[in-house]
Amino acid sequence: MKDKYFAESELVINSDNSCFHLHLREEQLANKVVMCGDPGRVDLIASHFDTKECEISSREFHTITGTYKGKRITALSHGIGCDNIDIVINELDALKNIDFKTRREKETLTSLEIVRIGTCGGLQPYCPVGSFICSEKSIGFEGLLNYYGNRDKICDLDFEKAFTDHLGWDHHNLPSPYVVDNDSELLERIYKSSPKMIKGVTISCGGFYGPQGRELRIPLADPKRNEKIQSFEWNNYKITNFEMESAAVAGLCKHLGHRGMTVCMVVANRVAHETNTDYKSNIDNLIELVLDAI
């Protein structure tokens, strides 16, 4: 790969030498990155910083780089969905590991530490509203990794088979799910930061309504899918929560040699039918735990 030339159509670079979507330059990116979906939450993360170097906004991508207790950290919003994660992780990697002048891979590669802080829906009784879930494994319902080569080398194929067999997965009409581990060392650091943390298996869905089993005016293809997900158990693993990005984060980071994981606060429990939309003050506690742990 080091001799490969990345053409202008494949790696789009802005006139100020920043990456296309994020509008970040290499020197503006720290090696520790804390991501969130909401651009407004970047300000909440950065409110804990001791110093701020720069702030950049482009579309839904809002970035602030600064220092926290002597650690240089970039806070970055990625918007909603795995398609945005595909943009963000690839562009973060390009900033660190591709020379924008020569358009070739750098001789020495940099491994980033990337933590996504998000919100999710709990799928088990022991994942109540307000609890924190560290994703040990993530399942991609959106099929993103299937577009990249060598996906089987980074995926848990036994888990995939057990899971799709249990659900009677419709491979004809649905993307094939992939199962990938989040970074274990990073996970342990964050898991140990609070007794409220739960290790779990997270499903990343390609939408908020139908893909997560919410039925409004369009009927669901499989009304029993959530029941099958909740009842699934394999090698002491159960599915703990729904969100929309963790599998893409873990999978792309693993492919590219970065350390990636997701930790979420439960804002709805789908089993108990409970929801808390006034969660923003509580998530600040999770942010501080992550900043201390990374």
C-alpha cells in the first residue's frame, strides 16, 4: 500500500490542505479523539478542557482540539449514522497516515485512540434508563464492512452465524450483519471508571424507526425481530442495546490500525417502555469519566 498513489478523485483535499468533509488539517488533530453525534455536544465536551487550540465547523462536523489535564484531545461530532462514520474515520486516518503533498502512505503510521460517546436504547432489564453501556462487541445491521476487503479477518464469524441463525435472517432482502470487537484495552479502562458501566453487545442500525423495530405508519417486515434479539444468548453474550454507529467505529478502526470503542448512556429501555429525553445533564458525567480514562 505504501507505493499506492491516492488520486484526487479518491482522496479529496481542500485548497487549505484540509480533508474534504471535516475541513481539518493534520496539525489540528490530536491522537486522542472523543466523538459524539450532536454538534452541540462538542461544546459540552470542550467545556472540560483546560485550553483550546482551534475550533472548526463544517456541515454536521464540529471540531474543537484542546488539552484536558495535560492530555491533548480532539472533540468531534460525526452526525447520525454509519455513513457519516465512514467519512469521519477514513478522513481522520488520512490526516495522520497519508502525506497530502505526495498523496502516498506515510512511512510511519500513527494509531489513534477514538472513543464515541453516544445515547442508546436498552434491550435488557438490567440496562435501565441512565445506565452506561461499554460496547464489548458491536453488530452492524447496515452492512458497511461488507464493502471493504478482508472483512472476515476482523469479524467474529461464529457469533455472526449463531446470531443470524437465531433470528432466521433474511439474507435475500437485508444486509448481512457483521460482528466486530471493540478495542479491549480501551474498553477495560473506561469500564473500570464507574460502577454504572455495563459491558454489552451493541447493535448498530441503519435507521431509528423500522430498523430498530419502531412501527409508525409503515408495517415492519418482521414484527418479532426485537423479541428474537432480546432472547438471543451465545457464549454468555446477550444483546444489550441499539444505536447507529458503534459497529462502523469499531470495524473501521480495526481495519486501519486504530483503537476504537463506543460507550453509551441508555435514554430509553425498549423492554420496560421507559424513556428519558431530559438526559443532557446526566451525559456530562459520562463525558468526564471518558476524558479521565483515555
